[in-house]
Amino acid sequence: MPFGAHMSIAGGVSKAFGRGEYVACEVMQIFSKNERQWQAKPYSDEEIAAFQAEQQRTGIAPVIVHASYLINLAAPAAELWEKSIAAFADELERCAVLDIPAIVIHPGAHTGSGETAGLQRIVAALDRLFAAGTGTDVTVLLETTAGQGTSLGCCFEHLAYVLEHVTCPQRLGICVDTCHLLAAGYDIRTAADYEATFAEFERQIGLHHIQAFHLNDSQQPLGSRVDRHTHIGQGCIGLPAFQLLVNDTRFSRLPMIIETPKGKDLREDIENLTLLRSLMAPTV
């Protein structure tokens, strides 16, 4: 089971590999640019070459991108919706240039227009991007969300709706975030609850659509609708759930990426990844 972390791109996207190597990443997640800005300069030929060289040197693969939190493909306001589509198009193209296979995005927030209207807005945005061939064949991974405010994606039905209505479902997948699952009300803390939650996912969406996991413990309890990550085993989820997940053979080849708090020395990433690996049952 490949483990990794979200790593900083400070100094250039290629610099993330050295940081990932230091904490023993097998896979990795990055931002494609400063996540607090709508636009960024295109990558230089030198930076693209450096990214490819560092990936080959470290062997960290796959690398996936997390889209900027500014983007809201469910926005009812035309100006923000168009701005979001343009920004996401740029991120898809950045992935394609770097041969990054997938990008994770929070589906969006309807901001008062209602769930159905918000979901229809997401579908329309994705259809436009896919029809234009934006990002070539980069896969868009819709992330399960905690459900804060008017955020969509906290219910399996939301994700199923988008998958069922887009014209190119082959370019879509799901990224499951453990913290968000619990916050949204899906329990995974006991073996029975874990199986029930993923049985419901299979019924509503299909487990084959899951292409990545975010492994984060939750500061807040079941059904809180509050998105607050904490270290593995130190929150409201607890170690047994993570032990179940890292030993689930259905997901054994999927990237398992932590997004837990960390300092400049990255010690916490090392500790969290070491702990997760220790939970795996020995292979015979």
C-alpha cells in the first residue's frame, strides 16, 4: 500500500520531491501553484525538466495535485463560476504538462442556490472542460467533504449525481478523506461501521470509482460537519479505523496521502507515515 503526504512546492514544484523523499513518501500530493492565488505564471521549460528529473530520481509516483480552494464549480454567481472554470482549466493543463495523472477538487458550495442547482452547476462546468479536451486525459477526483456550510460532496448521493450526469464519466473518480467522512456522519470507527459505510458507498457510487485516499484523523466528532484534521490516532476517528483501512485489500494499490498538521522540520509527517505503516499486517 503506497503512503505519502501533501508536500510544499516552495521554491518550485520540483522541490517537493526532496521533501517527500525526506519523509519517506512513496506517493505525493502537491499544489500546482500558490493555492491562494487565482493565476500563476506558466511553468518554464527548466522547471518542467527539473520536475521530471526529480520524479525519476526519487521514484515517487504517482504525484497528484490538489486544486486551489478558491475554485467553486457550484457557484451560482456567473462571475465566480466563470473565474472558477478558468482557474480549474489552468490547473488541469498544469497537470498535463507535468504528466500528473489526477487532480483532487472539492466539488463546490451552492451558497444558497440549493443542492440540486449546485450539482447541476458542477456538471455543467465539468462538461464544458471535458468537451474542450482541457487537461487531455487528467482524471478529476471529486473529494468527499465534511459538509461545512453549503458545501457539496458530503453525501454519497452528491458524488453519485455528478458521476451519473457528466458526459465524460471516464474522466472522473473519487478521493475519500477519512476526516471528512466522519465529520459528514459516515462512521468507520468499528469493523461493523467501517463495512457498513463502504457498503453504502458501493451501493450509491461504486468502490471502483475510488482512486485515492486522504488519511486524516478528525478533531471534531461524528456528524459535526467541521473540517479539522489532526494526527493519525489522536482524534475522534482513532487507530482501529486506520488499521482497518490500511489492511483493506480492496484499496491496496491506491495512494494513501496524509494532510495532517506539520512544522518546518516535517517531523510530524515522518511520525504519521511510520505509524500508518506499522498498522499493516505482515505479509505471509
